[in-house]
Amino acid sequence: MSWTRPLLLTCLVALSIITLLHGADSTAVSDKKAASPQGALRKIFMPEADASSFIKRRGRRAVKTQDEINAEQRQRLAADERRREYHEEQRNEFESHAEEEHDEQDERTREKTEQWREFHYDGLDPSYEYNRHTV
């Protein structure tokens, strides 16, 4: 008997919450025009007469306005600049890498030469081989 009262109270609270939430708007968009399907369709589609006049007015071979030409030119120039900067950065990285490799190779060669000289040193300075006089 003691569990019926809390169960009934829980069911009553759940029912009241469901009723309150059912009345609320389920979309997160506050703009009623954008939330309605008719408003969204108006933004995407246009009447047939407007569409045909738009296509006739702006056909495939229509001349672009100067503003459109300037905007496209600015986009092309910006893309070229980005491409140029990217290639310059890649070239600089490659050059620095190649220079480091060259320096490391020089260092290894110098160390090997120094080791060879120390190993073959016979106590004569400069070495006998290079100072030999021909008779």
C-alpha cells in the first residue's frame, strides 16, 4: 500500500511534463517564416516565369558586368598568390633540407678523412709519402 502513493504521484508528474512539452514548439528556429515549409520553398524555388526570364536575361553567352569580371579577377589573383606562397614555402623547405644534408655529408667526410689520417699517421710530419724527393 505504501508504494501506490509515490507511483501515482510519479505518473501524475510525468503526465503533466508531457502535456507541457507537447504544447511547446519542437523546432529550435525562432523565425516562424524560416521554420515553415512554405517559407523555405520560397527561398529555394522561384515561379516559372521568373526563372525563364532569369535564364533568358542571363544566358550562357551573356556579357558579364564589370563588377563580376573584377570579382573573378580578384579571386584568380588571390588563388595565384596563395599558390605562389605555397610553392615558395615548399622550395625554401627543400633548399634548407638539402643544405642540411650537404652539411652533414661534409661533416661525415671530414670525420672519415680525419680518422684515416690518424690511423695512417707514421710519426713523420708532414707524411713521408707526400715529401718524398725523387732522385
